[in-house]
Amino acid sequence: MLDGGATTDGSWGRFGDVEVRLGSNHVANVEIQRPPSNFFDTALIDSLADAYLALDGDPSCRAIVLCSQGKHFCAGADFSGRSVGSPGQDPLLSAKELYGAAARLLEAQTPVVAAIQGAAVGGGLGVACSADFRVASSEARFAANFARLGFHHGFGLTVTLPRIVGQQRALELLYTGRRITGDEAGTMGLCDRVVAQGALREAAHDLAAEIGRSAPLAVRSIRETMRAGLADAFRDATDRELAEQHRLRSTADFAEGLSASADRREPQFEGR
């Protein structure tokens, strides 16, 4: 929830672990503050959506830079049992609430430029793909590593990832789960700008400011046309993703994937 208007430290507002600063050139800086890895849960995604909604109602904001405090943009969801939903809550219900919150990100009206440092993996890649544009450091790394864990992908990547990189590239990333660098992400179109780490936020702000110089009503209208039906498609996709995640969670391959990841070894899947 918004703590109310401008805060004593000069920020525009705070929504849980998300801080908003409305600066020059009609650009708002929306920062996730769970360093160093910025693992998300339902509360964090809801806070992010609340920040977007509040900025949608401020005519002085025409574009958003989504960024994260710390080493990584977002290393995904914390499935330790404490952060996706409420303690003791059924995992299926927790994930459904999470994806419901995530769909709200796609209903926002203001263009979003994500500034990505470090890792954007698993659900963190999903967060990155919810934005209109991605600016990354060359050292950043991206992975849809679900299949390497014996798991089905989530966070709506079924619909967002192919829209960005095309069906074949999306299939390659999802099937192999391989990690790619910021430079390769730029080559395949996953990222729109790739810059040195020290220039990351400035480059993201420059792109957002360029959007902000266009007629705001026209930009919103164009965005609504170009993203028409995306939130509904996201909801449909996450229903399917969630059902498959629930089914695969009980398999031996999933147990092996988690064990191999914890032991930092190559998994030995058996298809059961």
C-alpha cells in the first residue's frame, strides 16, 4: 500500500518493498528493494502492480523505469515455503494468487522499461518480460531454467516470451533452460539495449524519457492497441502453467532437479 504522497526521503511513495521516485522528463523510477537477489512473492508483485496503478493516475508520469536494488534484477520466486504465499497455505492456491497479482502488471497503462543487472532467471525472467522494453548490462544473465529443474515454466512466459523473441527462440530457451548473457539476449531481441553496467540506469532512463517526449495520450492509445488481450492471454496461460506445475511437482524428475540444483551438479533425469 502507498504510504501517502511524497515521503521524507524525497521519494514519491512506497508500496511495501517497492519505492517510487518521480523524476525529470516525466519518468518514474520504480525500484524493487529486496537485495541482493530480489526474490519475489505475491506481496511484492502486488506492491509492484499497486505502484504502476498509482502512477497511471499521475499525469506527470509518462514512462516507468523498473529496476532493482542489489546484485540481481530478480532471481525468481522463493519456493522455500515462506514467501510465495502465506505460511501453511496450499502451494497451488499460493501460486494462483501470485499469478493473479502478476496479471495486474500487464493491465497497467504506462510504458515500462526494465533495467536489468545480474540475474533475471525463472520467474525473474517473467518479471522482465512483463515490461515493454528491457535494457541490460552486458554482464547480465537470463535463463528460463524450469526444465532443468524438472518443472513447467510459469509467470506467463507462454505468452510473453514468444512475443518478444519469436516462437522458435522461446522454445529453445524453454526446452534447454540454458543461460544466456546480456550480449546474446540483445542479439536475439530479448533485450532492446545492452550497455556497460555503469551506464545501465542512465540508458534505461534515456529510453523512458524518449517515450515521455511523445504525446502521452497517443502513446497510451498505441500501447493499448499493441497489447490488446495480453492480460487475458496471460491469465489463460498461467492457468495451464499452474496445472502442469502442480502435476510435475510430484514426479521423480522434479525431485532430482531440485537435488541437483542444490548440489550444483548435472541432473540425471529418468522421465518419471
